[in-house]
Amino acid sequence: MENRIRQQFLTHLARENNHFTDQSYVENFYELDEQIIRALQSNQLQLANTLLETLTLDLLKHPMIDEYHGVRLYFRGLTYHVSRLVPVSNSNVQTSLAYTSALLRLVDELHTPLDFVYAIPVVTESLATMMSFISSQDSSDHRVLSAIRLIEEHLTDPTLSLSSVAIGVGLSNNYLSSLFKQETGETITERIRRRRIEASMNDLIVTSLPICSIAKSYCFSSCTTFISTFKTYKDMTPLQYRQSHHKKKR
């Protein structure tokens, strides 16, 4: 029995190897996959949608015995990948597992190219929510977790502030400020600033947008402020970060 199963595996392996003879296709797949993960981590849903749509259409063009096998496999793999990032100690792990189960069932119900394309916003929104659970594990207080989610969802909103977050969770500025600092070790303002810098890193890598445009999209008062803040957190300027990443890819 073991020999028969081993032979089956080798037969399948030989068949699959023939599907990936185009190295450029493989490289493009992994590059897009990495960009999708970074976009989800920084809650850039529009970018994640665009990247996932590009990858989906590429997979649908790739020859398979079942023409939807490749894209369905990828959607399932992406869901599992994000799910595994949420540690079991996280207070939202049960919710994450519920999202995972619902997404896997949804993916299995997709049967046409349009099904997959129309499902993309639902998939990215759900995965981004699961990603937000990862950054939420530094507190067990539901009010702090709500504040963190609000911050993640509004990183590019110029009205995002201590006051807007406090209103969103139904607490006074002073009380939320004290509670948030006690639970996370940083203030609301510090969290907003840090997460905006971390989110901007993805734009620096995957786009050719001018640095000042990226600064504006993340609500920094000026390009100079963005550069100095970025350097405080990353010990290099945005341009140096972009150049260092591009050098690694060569």
C-alpha cells in the first residue's frame, strides 16, 4: 500500500512539475503574493484588491486539469496563511477561526471566473480584519481592541485622532488615553504615527509614487515631517528604505 501511494505521489509530482516550466510565471506569482500579504498587513484594501485580481486572472490563464483548481488552491492557501499568523493566545483566535471557516466554504462555492473576481473584495476585507487581530494581541480589554481596529481601518483618514477614536469607542479622551497607554505601552497618537509609517513602507516598495505623495496619503503635515518621522522609526529615510529593498531584489 505504501509503495502504491508513493508511486501515486511521484506521478502527481511529475505532472505538476510540467506546469511550472515558465520561471517568469513562478517569480511573478511569488512577487504578487508577497505584495498582497504586505497590503493586507497595512490594511490597504484597494491595493490588495488590485493585486489579488491580477494574480487571480494570471492563475485562471494557467493550464490546469480543472481550470479553477489553481486559483481556488491559492485562495485557500492565502486564507490558511493569514489564519496561522493569529496566535492561539490571541483573544480573537476564535473569531479568526470562524472567518477562516467561512472563507474556505465561500471559496469552495466559487465556480466561474466572475465568481472569483467578485469575491475578491470580500476575501481581502475579511483577511485584513484577521490581520488586525494580530496587532490587537497586546491587550485583552475590548475597548482597547476596538480602538486599535478603528486606527487600523482609518490610517489614511486625515480626521483620525485621539478624539475621533474616543468617540468611536464611547470613552472620554482622557480615560481612553490612560487606558490605552496602560494596556499597550504607547499613546493613541504614537500608535497612529507608528502604524502610518509601517503602512507607508508597503507603498515605498510596491509603487513608484513620489515620497511626498505617500506622505500626503498618510496624512503627514509635510514631506519633511514624514521623512524625519520615518527615520526616527526605521533609522533610514524613506528613499534609503526604497533603494535598499530594490537592491535586495536584484
